[in-house]
Amino acid sequence: MIEWVNSIVQGVLTGGLYALFAAGLAIIFGVMRLVNIAHGDLIVLAAFVAMVTIETTGVDPFVSMVAVLPFMFFFGYVLQRGILNYTLGDDLLPPLLVTFGISIVIQNLLLEIFSADSQRLKAGPIEVSSVELVEGIELGTLPLIVFVIAVALIFALQIGFSRTRLGRAFRATSDDPSTARLMGINQKHIFGLAMAVSLVLVAIAGIFIGIRTNFDPALGPTRLLFAFEAVIIGGLGSMWGTLAGGVILGVAQNIGAKIDPGWQFLAGHIAFLVILVLRPNGLFPRTRDD
Amino acid sequence: MSLLEIRNLDAFYGDFQALFGFDFDLEEHETVAAIGANGAGKTTLLRAITGMVAATSEVLSYRGESIQSREAADIVALGVAMVPEGRRLFPSLSVEENLVIGGYSGRPGRWSLERVYELFPALRNRRSVPGTALSGGEQQMTAIGRALMSNPDLILFDELSLGLAPVVVKEIYEVLPVIKAEGTAMVVVEQDINRALEVADRVYCLQEGRLALTGAPGDLTRDRISAAYFGT
Ligand SMILES: Nc1ncnc2c1ncn2[C@@H]1O[C@H](COP(=O)(O)OP(=O)(O)O)[C@@H](O)[C@H]1O
Ligand SMILES: [Mg+2]
């Protein structure tokens, strides 16, 4: 019995990380209706950027964020204003094709520079330390930290969306882009900032992946899939939905793995499909339908 | 110098041309009505002024400065606000957030949330509900308040009274003199010709994308206006 509880608890911890993947994807889709196929590869790119930063400066992965986060913020803004803004319009296909192309380019560049070897960001003794919750349930310190930071970030994002000037501009643009322009909101700049914020989340997620598991240049598409599934499960109503989506996916995968190690991802996909059938708009849908 | 000067304006939706060689002038503090049948091009004219439609012209200038190829967002910052057809409140923003976002460009001036609530007391108690939960009249008040929050020198009203009950229309029209008293110029697009003629210093009558008639309301006879309106 306790083993099952343990699976669920571990799944919740993993789910926090999935929620981070998903939050970045959801922001982009919410603000500009762009499905960023390169999202997973950008996560992997961020992990490699962190790896290079750590190797050249010798800092801890957590400290590397001081450099990697601003870098990805800037990269996101330039990517959006330099390329992606030109693909947006009434037709949904161009942004899909272009982000698919970016995905391929990132994968191949990483493969060329770093080879297909798996990598890991070394965080030191914290990697193996853990706390015992009750007998039979041990929480790894690192997964716990990752989870707490993920939840705190989701919380901060929700506050930012609902209380700040930029958050209002994001919501107004999402509701009605042309009327938002009539309010003096520069759409291209807002899209740039949305991608910048998304890639900051991507950077944090990438570094956390790098510390928790191995990564290699081909890992992106499955991370995209998890992010996508978490977003759909959660619905696009709020960041809490995204967190719930991530946690449900994480728990489903862990329970699947408990039944049979080969079933980990399959169980996640099944949970996704079941929710998609029962609640096509996700658990926390946007209140308005458009 | 006029506030707004437009010479030979053509406006397009893809291949479709909606305005043909249109001329338009507006002085500081002036109120102008734009009337015309459905599809005549009134909304398109307002969109051309705010940079929201593809347009070419000899002159399209605001306070002597060309706004022909300016971004919509920059034009708002110059002091041009729009109250769009159908109000277009942001559904995921509360009434107060809808007002606040009107001031996004940060243009200084005399309008504030407090003054908008003084102008439309009904909105004060409804400040935290979503804009879409309001009645049509309250939505129009919010849309007007939202435009005022940008401290404009020119407000463009598109179909101010459309879909509103007569008592509400009366209430809405009562605030126009207050706005005018601030020195704000106005373009009022209106189906209700009598209303439009009451508030306007001058009238432009549009027909199929062209200027059919213009002048001061006192100088134009009913017959000439209906002829221009209906194209008879
Ligand atoms: N988004 C659009 N795409 C194509 N044609 C449009 C669009 N908006 C308006 N039109 C056309 O442009 C003409 C003028 O429209 P509009 O300016 O909205 O007229 P009005 O506001 O006077 O009713 C009409 O023939 C209308 O069908
Ligand atoms: Mg119209």
C-alpha cells in the first residue's frame, strides 16, 4: 500500500517539473495562439547552455541561472521579434512549420557541437540526499526543491498575470489583439516579452532536468509532448490548471511505471486521452469560448 | 493648423477597396459626425485614422505630423482614442482593469479612474465584475471611460448608440458635452442621424466609400442629407 502512496508522491514531485514545461508553452499559446513545436528543444538547449556555463565558470547549476536566465530571456525576445512575429497571422500553419524547422535546427546543432552523448549537470551531494516523510516514503531533496520552486513560480506567474500591467497587456492581447492595439499596446513587443518570459521558464526547466536526469540533444520532442499533454489536461484557464495538468501527468506516469516499468509513458498518454475525451477543454478551461 | 488632415485616402481589405479618394478635416475641439448607410465606409475611415487598415493617401496627418505608416499603438500615444463598434471590452479583464488598460500608453492628462467613476457613477459598484457581465449601456460607458483613460485630444466613437435603449442613449449623449468641455475633439459615427446632427459642428455623409456631402448641420436640408445617405 505504502508503495503506491510513494509512487503518487514521487509523481507529484515530477509533475511540478512537467508543470514548468507546460507553463511556458501555455503562455505562448495563450498570448499569441502559437503552438511552439521547438519548446522541448529549447528546454534541452537551455540545459546545454547551462552545462557550458558551468564548465567554463565552475559554478553550481543553481548559480548558473544568474547567467542562463537572462540569456534565454534575451534569446526569446530576439527569436520572437526577429523570426516568429513574421509567421503570425490568420493562417495557423506558418508558425507551426517555422517552429518545427527551429526544432530540427536546434537538435542538429546540439548534436554537431556536443555529440549524442548523454549529459548531466552536477549539483553535488544534494543529488543523493533525501528526507523521510514517513516510513516508506523518502523525498529526494533535489526533486523536492525543484517541486517547491516550480509551484512558487506558477504562483508568481498567476499573480503577475492577474495584478501587473504586463499581465493585463498579455490578457488583453489574448482576448482581442486588434482592440489591444487600440489601447496603445505594441503587439510585437508584447509577443517578444511573452516569448522571453516563456524561455525563462524553459531555462529553469532545462536546468532542473539537467540536474534530475540525463539529457541529450534528442530529448526535446518527448518534453514537448509532456508539456503539451499537461497543458491540455489542465486547460488554458489559469496557471493552476497547468500545475494540475503537470501533476496528473506525473502521477499517471509513476503509477504506470509501478505496474510495469515499460508502462510509464503509456500510462501518461492514457491519462491524457481519458481526460481529453471526458473534458475536451481540460480541467480548468478558459471561461469564454472563442 | 487642423488637428487631423486627410487628403485622397484609399483604404483596402485585401483586394477590396472600401474608401476612394476620401478627404477629411478636423479642427481642434471640433465635433464632427460621420453618417452613412451600412457598409458606406465609416468604420473603415476610423480604422484608417488609427492605423488599423491598409491605406494610402496624399496626406494623413495629425497635428501636422504624418501618421500614414505609424503603428496603431503609437497613434494612441499621440492622443487618438477609439470607442469601437460593439464596445469590444476585454472579457477576461474586470471593468476596472478595462478602464486601467485604456491608460496603457501612459499619456499624461486630467482623466483618472476617479473622474471616470464620477462621470459614470453606475460603473463604480460594478468595478470588479468582468466587462462582459455589464448591460449594453454600462459596457458603452466602460468603453468610453477606457478611451478617456488615455487622455486623448481626439476620440473616435463608432456606432455610439447602436443596440442601446433610448433612455441609455440619452444618458450616453449627456456626457459628450462634458468631454467636449475638456477640449477634446470628437468624430461621432452614428446611425441615429438626429442625434448626430444635434452634437455635431459639421457632418460628413459617406456613400459607398466616397464623400457624398459635407457641411454644418444648419446649412444642410433634410432632403439633401437623405439623398446623400440613401443615394437617391
Ligand atoms: N474586415 C473586412 N474585410 C473585408 N471587407 C470589409 C471588412 N470590413 C469592412 N469591409 C467592407 O468594407 C466596406 C465598408 O465597411 P465599413 O467601413 O465597416 O462600413 P460602415 O462602418 O460604414 O458600416 C463594406 O463594403 C464592408 O463589407
Ligand atoms: Mg461600421
